[in-house]
Amino acid sequence: MSGGLPKRILKETERLMADSPPGISAAPKDDNLRHFDVTVAGPESSPYEGGVFKLELFLPEEYPMNPPKVRFLTKIYHPNIDKLGRICLDILKDKWSPALQIRTVLLSIQALLGAPNPDDPLANDVAQHWKEDQNGAIEQAREWTRQYAN
Amino acid sequence: MSSDGENDDFFFEDEYDDASDQGEMMEDIDSTSEPDVYDALSPALEEAPQRKPYDVTWKVKTLQEIIDMQNKEITKIQSVLEVPASSAAILLRHYVWNSEKLQEQFWNDPAFALNEAGLSPPSSPSTRTIPLPQSPSRRSNRSIRSGPSSPIRRTRSVVTSGPFECPICCMEFDQQAINKHTYSMGCGHRFCRDCWTEYLSGKIKSEGESAKIQCMESGCGRIVREEVIDELVEKDISKRYHNLLNAAFVADSPNLRWCPHPNCEFIIECSQAPSRMLNQIVPTVGCKCGHDLCFGCGYAASHRPVLCKIVKLWEKKCADDSETSNWLQANTKECTKCQSTIEKNGGCNHMTCKKCKWEFCWVCMGPWTEHGTAWYQCNRFDEKSGIDARDNQAKSRASLERYLHYFNRWANHELSAKLDAEFYQKTEKKMEQMQNSGNLSWIEVQFAKQAVDAVIKARTTLKWSYCMAFYLKRNNMTELFEDNQRDLERAVENLGYLLEQNISDTESISKLRQDITNQAAYVQKRHDILMDDTLKGYLERRWEFTVDI
């Protein structure tokens, strides 16, 4: 049933299943092998520490020439992630290169959790909070992590 | 300045005298004293080639000339910097064809300049892309941008042993096939040719990229050279790529602009209209395709005498529905209680809001309870609250009326311009008629066509003069402007009327011919006066606008 899937996707999937990066899991859905269920653990010493965040990842027809589509399913308080779970990350847009992979994308997202960038915001209200009252914003992010990311 | 009471014949005499006074500026033929009025005036209907201080000079270039311009620059840089032609092209494109800046940067630090432009220096060690990494590596948080590629580049020199796996499609190639089926640039990132082709075609076709297509490796800024692209992609895509490169060259160059008219492939070169000058000149230029355009903003016709910026403001004002809200403000009032918008379309002044049932007086906007039974008269008109409400409304109505005044005149001329073709046809018919019935030769009836040309030209100028007037501050200069405008408007109307006349007998034809010729010359004259005075006004900073320019 996976006859139509390019070799590249098969190989990537195989390696992801056999040997996933620490704190990251990704597995294709049974009914669509281009659609992945993903979990990312919040990085240590970040406000997301201890949380496990669910995401979905989809490989479009043009992959790897076009980037995968990734979205957070778990609610998260982060200046570069909006309330629909969309992520502002350059490699998912104009800095995409076909040499990048699912693995590298997920690692970058994990890194983004550890290094929020309020100067390039997607969720303006959160970014504003981050800039004006960083401690308060971090506390809020911790609270949301406790509440939603379990 | 002429006042309303004077007749047109007087104007004509007046202007004709002026024309003789300015003999030096006009063509020689104007200053010679021909006895026949017709012969002396007809040259004035043709384009006068003299240069005015507000005119610009320009050249119309073909695409081939644009390509040659680039090649000339490339050859120059190639020999000065001693780099291959394709490198020179990449360097020039990176430095936006500023060869002086390029040379300065290059001699300062060649390696840096090359690297910046996406050409790694020849001596840099090449990294080889190898199959997907076998083990995960931890990334540091700081390297979000360049990070993802690091696990892939971590190891190298696998190529010499075993087959090569393209990191993009995961196809394997054995040693013999590597050179034939895979490709890497100087940066050393190797991928199979099929992936390169797909990647480059996608960049060119769907993303419209040309000069800045980089290596497929993440974070590698190496620019793909022209000859590589030509070799790897299909012919039609390569053609598109070169078109995009030329388009980018024209777009990057402040002295070049594509002719905006459909199917015209000419490029205009003009060095006298940099953007900082656009607050004092209106650089109208003519393309070889026969159409005018504005070099400053790319407007596909002459918008003289109005500055580019004002044209843009005007177009926006006419296009967006800010005027709708103006209308609402002028024609409606709000319920003083629930703020619903109400348009009164009849009945007495005793309003009952449909929504909140509040009863008030339409005239003074006060509550109805204080009115008694005075349904058609409000004797409380002077109450303070009522006055303020009415003042606001009057202001808004005045501003709307002002806009509509200018807009209607502008739109009117715009509309007549659309009927140009019909106008020409009608005139041509008349010219035939005159040749048949009036024993006039073909050349003798050309005056009618020249008159139509003058009308159409004057209408375009008049159209824009209303846009100009809308943005002018009220002062003496504006009064003068509007006098000139009115004179031209009237002259055009008269000429239009003459051109509509029926040709009945031979007697009237020669009279009509004389009249039309005279009036056409007068229109041309008034047109030139309005244009000349307005455009000179910019240089002399005579015009004050209600908006910043």
C-alpha cells in the first residue's frame, strides 16, 4: 500500500521510527503515510520543561521540494506560535531546503521552544507580553504547560 | 488674465500676438510673417521639438540592447577583477549593477566580496553531502537558522567508497554513475541531477526566482550559475529564467523602465528622472509603440501636468470607498440614543428610531418631548448641541461636494477620451464628404484631423488638471491656474462644437475650415500655456498642495 510513496519518505519514516531524536517521536497515521502524529518534549530549563506537546505534520505532494506542513495541536503560550498552533519558523517557509528532513524540522521546533523570539512574532499579544514582562510571560507559559501539555 | 465678459475672438488675437512675441522659442516658420493665417498656424499643430526646462530626454531600447548592456558590464568586470564571466554576472547582480561599489568591496577583501555574493572563494575546502545521518546529534538552541544542516554535513569523504546516495531522493548511484548522474557546485554539496532539475525548475517556474537561486543544501548561500541552470533545466524554463534575469536587471536599474503597454517589449532609458526629482518634474516619455507613459511611476499614459504622487493619491481616493463613508456622513444622521444610521427620505421632522423607538427632532436632533406639536418647524434651532451637530454635518457635506465637483469633471474627460475612436471615425467621414462636395484635396481636409488631435490632447490635460486643482491650496496661484484651466476648457468646447457642424454647401466649408483651423490653433496655444505654466510652477515651487509631496 506504500507503493506510491517516494523512497525518500519511506527511508525517513523508517529511520524516524527506528531511532528518533531524544524527546521527539513521530509516526505516520495508518490511513495516510504522509500524515504524521508527532510529540515533542519541552526542552530542559525552558518554561515548557516537563510538558509533552502534540503536533501534526503533513508531507505535501511536492515534498521535499516544498516544506512539510507542521502545526501544534496542544495549546501553547509562545510568541512564535499562534492559537491555531501555526508556527513561525524560517525553515518552514523561505529558508526551506530540500536537504532538510522531518527530523531536522522537529529538532528546530524543539529548539524554538527553548529560544522564543518575541521580535519576530506570530502571536502579537503573547510577544507583547514577552517583551514587557518577561518573567510574567514565562510564568504564564509554565502554567499553560502544566495545564495542557500532559 | 482674461475675464468672463470678453469674447473668444479677442482671446485669439491676444494669443496670436503672444505667439509672434515668442518667436525665438518657436520654430522659425512662426516668426516669418506669412500673409495667410492658415499657413502660418498649421505648424503649431504639429509636435514642436523644442526642449523645455521640465522636459526629459530618453531613449527607447530593445530587449537585445538591454542584454548587450548587461554583457558589456559583465565583460568589463570580468577583465578588471579577473574572474569568469558567470562570476562577474553574479557579483554584479549582488551589488545591483553598481560596478564601482563592487570593485571597491572586491579590492578591499576579495574573499569576503565573493562570499557575500554567493561565490565561495576557490580555495575554500569543499564539504561533501553524504547519505542521511545514521545517528542523531544534539543541536544547540542558538543555531536554529543554520543548525538543521549540521547533522548532514557532519561526516564527509564517504563518496570514494561505496555507492552515493542522493540526500534528497535517496536514490543510489555507483561510482561510475556519479559523474554522469549527479552534480555539485564549488561548495561540494552533491545531489542527483533529477533533483537539481526539479528544484531549479520549481524555483524558476513557481517562485519566479532568477538571480538568487541558491544551492539546495540548507544554509548554503552558493548561487547557481547561469550555465549550470541552462544545462540542467528544460529549454522553455531556461528561456523563462533569462527573461526573469532581464526583468530583474530593468527593475534594479533606476534609469530603465518597461513600457507598460500590452504586448510592447521596449524598454525606456532615462537618466533625468530619479525619484528625488519627482516632486518637481513629470517625466512623460513616448515609446516606439506609439504610446505615452510616465517614466516616474509607470502610468500607461501621460498624466501631465500632475505629479506622480498626486496621481497615486487621486487614484486611491477614487478607488477606495472612503467616499462612501463621506456620503453616509453627509446624507445621514445618527439616532442620538442608539447611534443607528438613519437616512431621512421624507415625512416630517418627528423621527422615531426604528430600532430603539427614541423620538427626536431631525432638525435640532434634540428630544421630541421638548417640541410639542411643531412637526414641520423647529423653533429650537439655535440650541448649542444642535449647532455642533449641524456644523459637523455641513463640513462633511462641503468636503464631499468639493470632491464630487472635481471628480465629475475628471471623469467626464476620462469618458470622452474613451470615445476618441468614434470621434476620429466621424471626422474621417466628414473629411470624405468635404472632399466630395467641396472640391477640396485630401491634404486640404487634414485640418479636421489635426483639430481632433488637438481636442483629444487638450482633454487629457484638462482631465488631469481637475485632479491637480483638487489638491491645490486655495491661493492666488491657484486662481491663475483655474483661469488657464477655464480658458482651455472653453476653447475645447468651442472647437468641439465647430467639429460637430454640418457641412452643407461649398461656401460654408471654406468658412468652417478657417474657423476650425483658427480655433484648433487657439486650443493648442491654450493647452501649451496651461502645461507650460503648471510644469514651470513646479520648478519655481509656486504650487502649494493640501497634501505632502
